[in-house]
Amino acid sequence: MIVENDGTSVLLRRVPVRGEVMAEICTQLAPFRTSDTQVIRGETAISKDLAIDSLAVMDMVMELEDRFDVSIPMNVVAEIQTVDELADTILKLAARR
Amino acid sequence: MGLFDRHAGLLDAYRDVRTTGADPFQIRMERVLSPTEAIINGKTCLTVGTNNYFGLTFDPSCMQAAIDAIQAEGTGTTGSRIANGSYSEHVALEQEIAEFYGKKHCMVFTTGYQANLGVISTLVGQDDFLLIDADSHASIYDACKQTQAEVVRFKHNDPASLDARLRRLKDKNGGDKPGNRLVVLEGIYSMLGDSAPLKEFVEVCKKYGAYVLVDEAHSLGALGDNGRGLCESAGVLDDCHFIVGTFSKTLGAIGGYCVSNDPDFDILRVTTRAYMFTASLPPSIVASVRQALRVVRTRGAELRQQLWDNVHTLYDGLVAQGFKLGPEYGPVVGVHLPDRMMAIGFWRAMLDAGIYVNVAVPPATPNGVSLLRCSLCAVHTKEQLQHMIEVMTGIGRQMGVIGPQLKVAGGSR
Ligand SMILES: Cc1ncc(COP(=O)(O)O)c(C=O)c1O
């Protein structure tokens, strides 16, 4: 396992397991929980269920990209609705690396 | 679901803004008196938010050139250059801009917005990659929606973040991914007035063979020994493959352009929809812009000095009073306020006191910050700016933004 610090975030260069990705997404999304959605789950719809605007979604994606060393194109981000879909996308891109 | 239901959130926010009494998004300039004064709500106000960096909107030589052109060639071209042909003045303007940058080619657009939209979305296509700074202008984001290329965002002004993303494109499938990479940067960012670390960015782009496009909308005239912008002041004019700019700020009119040395550049004239399917600039605008460019070439050094003296007066004056500003000196000075309502309230109190600036609130701002956005003009006087600092200090104390009950302004970056 290679863990490299690029100064801003810890970069994970091996293929991550699903639990790690889910945990990181939940950490990133925690500040955007609402009274209706206090627990973030796989089926949580990111823009609908949480108090997060599209710009903040893109900023969060940038953090995840640096954590898991993948790039998620903006048009792909636009199609993602749930936490599960986001995790799947990251795992798929990391595996292809 | 009704057509406007999707805007419910924005409508709520907008209602909040309007209930404060004045609507910053529907302000009416009853009469503009000069580059630094306008009558608003029946009162003569100081304007410090018009992007009129050299004050050329009222330059007698530019005004006269426009008047002469209207008399000679009428008010408008009534069509696009593809359909109706170019006037010789369009071509002359393009040659003069190309010459100004020492580049071979120039294309003029009807606005800077269209220049970015058209050029960026057309340069890259299927299998290419467009890499943009997270804080890019709306026109760049809109270009992303129009292109077939994959779009990747990197952290604002962070060459290491760009490097990581270009490296990943290289790593993919164990080898170089086919396709071109175009990196888009801005000379001066329009909200906080900070500049890109262009030299470092260019190094990264060279390492991966990526093309560089720089939008000098706010830096034309303001940066560089000849006023060419950040590309010039950073010493990388030759490494910037495409430079985009606007006539709507320093040059005091309207329109946009892109210059390049690429031998095939002119193909964009028959592929760029934002160029092909809209009317070309009217003769009066072309004439005033040509004259404004002459002013930049002949009196630029002096105007640039005045502008930067004013930048230092305002920036240092506000910092001394405890205001939290954008990270560096620049003709755009962003003043951080703790939240949206405070920004609107502050803006309105300044207007009541006879000073007009812009207010910028999310989602138009990076990182959700709320700002008073000030832009300086070479012809602001020191007295005008000292007065502004006094007024802002008074309001800042009343509102508890600065002074004894110092509140920490939000949205640090
Ligand atoms: C960075 C940037 N690029 C492009 C533009 C568009 O310029 P124009 O007003 O000519 O459409 C602007 C101004 O709004 C800008 O701030």
C-alpha cells in the first residue's frame, strides 16, 4: 500500500475497498446533513436529501478525487444522484487505473 | 411541476435580498456622469464597481472615434460576419490586437462571454480533455456544457492540483490517453481579484504537453509592461497558446477576442457557433475600441501607474481598518463579509451614503463567500477613495464587522 501526502490530502494509490470509499464520502457530506436526513446512507440522494448546492458537490468531488487518485469528469458527476452511485463511480475509476 | 418551481430556492434567497429595501440586481443608473460618478436614486454617487479600469468610457478621443464611425457607416452591421461579410474595420481591429500581443491571428467576438463560450467549446471535442480552474468565470463553465470533451476541475490557483489531474489522464490504461488537453486559466479572477500563478501552471502544462488558454478579461491594461496582461507580466506570452479578452472593461466598450499563433486558427471562423450565428460588432464600437487600444499603447504606462496607486490606497486603507480582503493587491478588491444578509445590508448602507460597489453572494462566488466587490479606475481621485474608506469604516463599525466588537469574517480561503 502506498500512501503519499501531496500536501493537501492523503493520497491513496492502491485500489480502495468499498467501505473506505463510503466512509470518506460520509465524512465529506456530514456538514450538509439536514433535520430530515441525519444519517447518510447508500441510497441518500446527494442534491435532493442534503443541504448542498451544485458548486459544493463539485468541491467535494475534488476532495474525493485527490483522496482516491481518480478524476471524475464533470459530465459524469452531473449524472450521479446517490451516495452509492458516487462510490461505484470512484471504485470503477480506481480499478481501471 | 410549474416551469419556475425549480427556481424556488433561488426565489427565496432573492426575496430575502429584496426585503432589505433595495435590489442590488436591479439597480438603475439614472444617469452616468463620468467613469467615476452616476446618479442613482436621485443622488450623485461615486462608482467603484464598474470594471472601467482605465476610465476610457468617457475618453474624448474614443467617443469621437465612435461618433465619426456612426456618421460614416451607420449604427449597426445587421448580421454576422459569416452571412453579411466583415467591414474593413473588423479586420483592421483584429490585425491591431494580434500585433498588440505579437501573435499571428485574432478573432473578434460580439462579447467576451461569447469569445470564451465559442473558443473553448470548439477547441476541444470528443476524446479531448478540458481542465478548468474551480473558480472559473460563468462563460468558461458554460463552454464546458457545450463541448464534447471530458471536463475536469482543479483547485483554484493550485498548480499541484492540475499536475495530479494531468498525471491521472496520463496514467489511465497504463499509458497516455489519446486526445488533446486544454487548460483554462484567468489573468485576474473577477471576484477576489487574485492572479493565477501562471509561470508554475505553464511549467505543469509543458510537462504534460497541454495547451494553455488564458482569459485576460480583468488584466488587459492592468498587468504587464505593455498592458498585455498576466501572460506578459509572468513572462510566458509565448507559452500561452490562446489568449482571450474583452472590450467591455479596460477598453470601455463591448466585445471580445481571442489571439493565437496556431497556423490553423482561422478555421474557428467557420466552426465556432458563437461567432457564426450572431451579429458582428457595430462600427462605432469597433472604432472606439481601436482608439482605446491606441490609448493603451501610448498612455498605458501612466494609466496603469494611476490605477495601481489607487489599488494600494484602497487596499491598504481598508486593511488598516481591519477589513478582510482578497489575498492580493489588484484592480478588483473583494471585501469579505460574514454572510449574505450582512453583505446586502452593507452594500445598501454604502449606496445610501452615495457609494456604489457590487455585491457578490453565493452561488456566484467561490466557496460560498459573501463579498462587496470593488473595482478601481485610473481616474478615481485619492480624495474619492479616502472618502470611501471613511464611509466603509463607519458602516463596518456600526455593523460590527470591524472595530471594537471585531467579528471574524467568514469564508476564508
Ligand atoms: C473572467 C471573465 N471572463 C469573461 C467575461 C465576459 O466578458 P464580456 O463582458 O465581454 O462578455 C467576464 C466579464 O463578465 C469576466 O469577468
